[in-house]
Amino acid sequence: MKKALQEAEMAFSKGEIPVGAVIVVADKVIASSHNLTELLNDVTAHAEMQSITAAANFLGGKYLKDCTLYVTLEPCQMCAGALYWSQISKIVFGARDEQRGFMNMGTKLHPKTTVVSGVMANEAADLMKRFFLERRK
Amino acid sequence: MKKALQEAEMAFSKGEIPVGAVIVVADKVIASSHNLTELLNDVTAHAEMQSITAAANFLGGKYLKDCTLYVTLEPCQMCAGALYWSQISKIVFGARDEQRGFMNMGTKLHPKTTVVSGVMANEAADLMKRFFLERRK
């Protein structure tokens, strides 16, 4: 999660909503990315989406059955929907997203996927707060 | 929708689940694509996702507020989640996807988005049936 937070800080420094993601398999990082929706002018360029594509590319197969995603913010409907298709083993996220997160939106994950929340949540939430405070100035 | 069906047929000929999508603004096609999840080894390579990215790229902005998406099959959670972020004006789809479509899955669209279903639904459903029949052989 520390590495995902570093990715989120990279997004912050580019003026992107600071979300970072990392995918790990057998203790090895195989993908890491941060939100690039502004730079790429693309609503699909969330950190998770990029990491899913990169991890599948690394593995040479589209399923991420033995992988764990670490992401600083609770995934949205789109990212949770992509994670559903990927059959990922585990999702570990930091801060909750009450408004746009998949839990309150009711998005279904794959039955084999387990979820852990709240890991370094304060650090992730602080980064988000700092971002929106600076943007309001 | 005819053009979206042509895209779906292109997917079929490549051994991909036959779904095609087209995005139109002011009667002009600005993006067209078909499912490429197998070829790209990427669960995120649905027809709709590619068209959303291509249309935003064409427009030079990430929002598709004045656009209409034509897609042969009801979008899934991931694609509906991406369409939510895009604030697309209208979604026109062909065949229902009772199992994995966004309607039964409960994915929320943007409040400004309208949905029309059942356009050339038989043609789209026939193509899907033919694909899965051939794959079972």
C-alpha cells in the first residue's frame, strides 16, 4: 500500500485526483499506476484500470486469479466491474468513497474475490483532502 | 446500429464475443470498435470502453455530453460505470444481457443519460447465439 500511496502522490503532482494502484502476485509487484484521467482526457484512465491492463499484459493472460490489488481509494463502479471480469483474488483498499465507491453503488465483484478495507486509509484520505483544498484555492 | 452490428461481425470473425459499438455526435460517427478482450488479453477491452476512449480523444475532452452510444449488447457493470463518468447523453443498445447487463446488476448511470433498448435486438442476439453455438462445436 505504501507503493500505491507513492503512485497517488505522483498523480497529485500532475494535478490528477490522487489515486494510486499496485498489483502484486507472489509478493512481486507486476503493475503500478496512478490516475491519469486529465492528462489522457479519458474517464477510463483510473489507476485500477491501468493496473489491470498492465498486470494481464505482464502475465500473458487476462485473468488475475492469484493477484492482489492495492488501491488507495475504494474502487468505483467501472473499476469494480473490471475487477469482476478479472476474477482477481483480493482487493485491498485504503479510504472509503461513500459517494462513488462500489460498495454503496452496489457493484458486484466476482464470488472468488475477497476485500480488505481501511489499510492506510488516513494517509489516502488526507491526500485527497489536500488535493481538493488546493484545487479550491 | 447497423454499423455497430458490422463491428460485432468483425469481432465474430476474430473469435471474439461479437459485440460492436459506435459513438455518434451530430449525426457523425466519431468512434467505432468491437470487443477485443481475447486478442489483447485484457478484460477491459470491451467495445464500449474502446469507443469511449476514442470518442474522447476525437473530441479533445473526456466528457461525451452530446454523444449517443450505439451498442449491440446491453453494457456490463464496467462499461456502464465508464458511461456514468462520461456523462454521455444517450445509450442505445440491442439485445438484453439478463445475467451480466448493467440493468439487472444495478449499475447507476449519470442522471442526464437516457437509455433506449431493443434496437435490432434480434440481429444482435442471433449473432451471439451463433457465436456460442460454433464455440461449443
